Amino acid sequence: MSDVLPVLRVLGMLVMLFALAMGVPLAVSLHQQDGVWQVYPIAMAVALVSGSALTFGLRRYQRELLPRHGVMLVSLAWSLLPLVASLPLTLACGLAGRPISFTHAYFEAVSGLTTTGATIFTGLDALPVSVNVWRTLLQWIGGMGILVLAVAVLPMLGVGGSQLFKAEAAGPVRDTKLTPRMTGTAKGLWGVYGTFSLACVLAYWLAGMEPLDALMHMFSTVSLGGMSSHDASFGHFRSPLLEWIAVGFMLLASCNFALYFIAMRKGHVREFMSDPEMRATLGTLVGVGLFIGLLLWIKGVYAPVEALRQGLFHTISVASTTGYASSDYLGWPVFAPVMMLMLSGVATSAGSTGGGIKMVRMLILFKQAQRELTRLVHPNAVQPVRLGGRVVGSPMIFSVLAFMLVYAATLILLSMVLMLTDLDPVTAFSAVMASLHCMGPGLGAVGPTSTYAVLTDFQVWVCTLAMVLGRLEILSFLALLTPAFWRR
């Protein structure tokens, strides 16, 4: 129990920090007079009181966090913060005459914070505008990570940032230290994120979006979340220019933000351009997008120019785990939507705002497979796995292999659980995969023109679990369930 108390104290700080974010939809609600402004002070008060109770009630347990504390905190944060985030959704929808269940409110909050973008809402255009702002703001907060944001703030309150950053950072970049102090690293990453965000909202606004639409779609573009304030998603705007702007920022957000930080701060542009993961990420997204555009033209779905635009926009949107749609791509040749869904697991870089397996893991697996093939022919050959001119150590290779094994087992197990509830295989498998990859729309009944409201409550909870596991990259969450974790 003594190990949990310091974690609960920091969680209280996160809840208080999170409560301040509710000021954004409150300001929008007051400005737009959407009739639900009263719910935000209530939700803020609940969050501040509960966060203060944990923070000050457990102040004697203030201490530097250990690695085990980081694992506990990241799992608790991504499981419990959605409870706080769901409160404004529940209250606002009830006040607006569109009550939603706890299951649906929690699902929507998890989907927002994990940048999944799946939704249970229909009639988005008729929702109070502040509710849509809150949904998309959750994605922006979750994109870079609320714990990474906390690292920049909490050290002044006596909490060390190193373990928070390592627990939150995705994949093989978790040990990256870009500045002498983790606080500087977190501020630098959020600085890059903020710069891209400002550029994106200005680009959308100048290209014709209304200011609030530009703000909300910026939130869900740079975070690769994909939530929209319109049922038709990006198809609402009917603007090729806006789609090309979205493509540009989705490509930027799909790459490692640490590379941008290094290039901006230290001027290492050559290192940025030669990074193997970035080149593989951009090459895959653009290359497959061009191929699908060519396929749409050959199959006669669209004329050449339209096929190129549709192919690139939807491939980059789905593969980058954003999930925007301007048309129903389930009506395309079946290869296209299936290929895009499969890519959503691998076509983003570690250190980006995207979900899924991450490109660097696929590169390491490919290099390891090459080495094993060489060993079959030359058993005594010494051929270390290299990535970007650097040797990848055995611990990293074993970590990637373990992750892939657990990932595959999780995907199969949760898909079988959904099929046990009589959900058809296509919908079950794609819903779990889209949730694990934090991508959003799947195939079948949960395609781009539908919502997850078609699922039963139990099925929604399975997808909710998959989103949390995907955001935590599975292993962090499962480590809590092992007896060895709780042994001193």
C-alpha cells in the first residue's frame, strides 16, 4: 500500500491540472451561448476537490518516483482520468436533452484522451459546440501525453519527471533524453507540438474554416485523433484545399517529435533527413497512398486527379491513425480499406502522436529476420542488427519480440471475445484492431459512416479496454498484473 500512496498523490496533481483544461469549453460555451455553461464549473469543482484531497491528504508521502511508480501512475492515469473527462460530457448531454449512459460517456472520454477518435455520438452538428470542443481538446491533450505535459509542470511541486517521462513515452524512444533535464525535454516537445498546432489552426482558418471549426480540427489533426464536429467528418467541408492541408499536418505529426526538437534547437537537419524510421514512415504513407489512388483510377472509381486526392487523403488519414473521412471508403475495392486498416498499426513513428505498433519496431523485426536468413546460409557469420548506423542491442530486440507476441495475443483474444457475443468477424476484428491502434473507424458495422453506438455495452467495454491497452502499449498495463511487480 505504501508504494501506491505516492502515486495517488501525483495522480491528484494530474486531476487538478486536468480540471484547468475545462476552462476552455467553459469559455466557448459562454461565448457561443450554447446553453450548457453551468456544467463546466461543476465538473471543475469536483475535479479540483478530489485532486486536492489526494494531493494534500497524502503530502507526507512526497518522494522521487521509482520505475515501478511510473508504471503504476501511467496505468492509473489513462484509466481514471477519463472518469474526470466524462463528467462534462454526461452533464452537458443531459442538460441538452441528449442523455448518455456512463458506458458511452467513459468510452468517449477514453477515445478522446487516447486519440482514438471512435465515437458513440450521432448528430454531432447538433451537439452543443462546447461539447465538441471538449471532445477534440481531449485528443490534443492526449496527443503528446498528459504525463509529458505534467513533467514540465510538476517538478516544481517536488515530483521527479524522469520516471513519468519514461513510463509515458512510446516504444523504443522511452530512454531518449534530449536535454540535461527531463523537464527541458518535455517543454521542448510540447513547444514543437504547440508550434505545429498554431500553424495548423491558422492554415485551416485561412483556407476557409470557421474559427471554431479550425480550432477543433487542429486539435484532432496534430494529435492524429480524427474526431470532428460534423457527422460527415472532413466531407462536411467539400474542400480539396483543406484536405491537402490536413494531409500535410498528418504527415508531420506521424514522425518523431524528438527529431523536430533536435533539428530546431541544434540545427541537425542532416540527422533529421537521414533518420531511417522517418524515411520509412513517410515513404510508406505516401507510397501506399499513391498506389491506392492508382488502384481507384484503374478500377474506375474516380477520375485520375480525384483518385489521387482520395487515395492519399484516406490512406494517410487511416494509416496515421487519424481516421478522418471525406467519403465512404468501404465502397472501394476491398483491398483498399483492408490495406489502410493494416497500415494503421505500423505507419507512424515512435515519439509521434500516432498509435499502433510503430515503424521502428517493424524495422527492427525486418532487420532481425534478415539476420536469421543470413545465419541459415552462414551459421558463423557475425551480423549485428543495425538501424541508422547504430547497433540495436539484444535487449531491445527481445523487447520488440515480446511486444509483438503480446500484441498478437491481445488482438486475437479480444476479437474472439467480441465474436463470442455474436458480432460478425469483420466488425469484431476491425473494431479491436482500430481500438488497439488508437485509430477509430474500422470495417463492417463500425465503418467511417457509422459509430460505435451500434455495439452493445459489453462490446463497447471490450473496445474501451483495447484503447487503453493500445495507448499504454499493452506491456505497461499487463506488468501490473504480474506477481513479480508487487514483490519488493
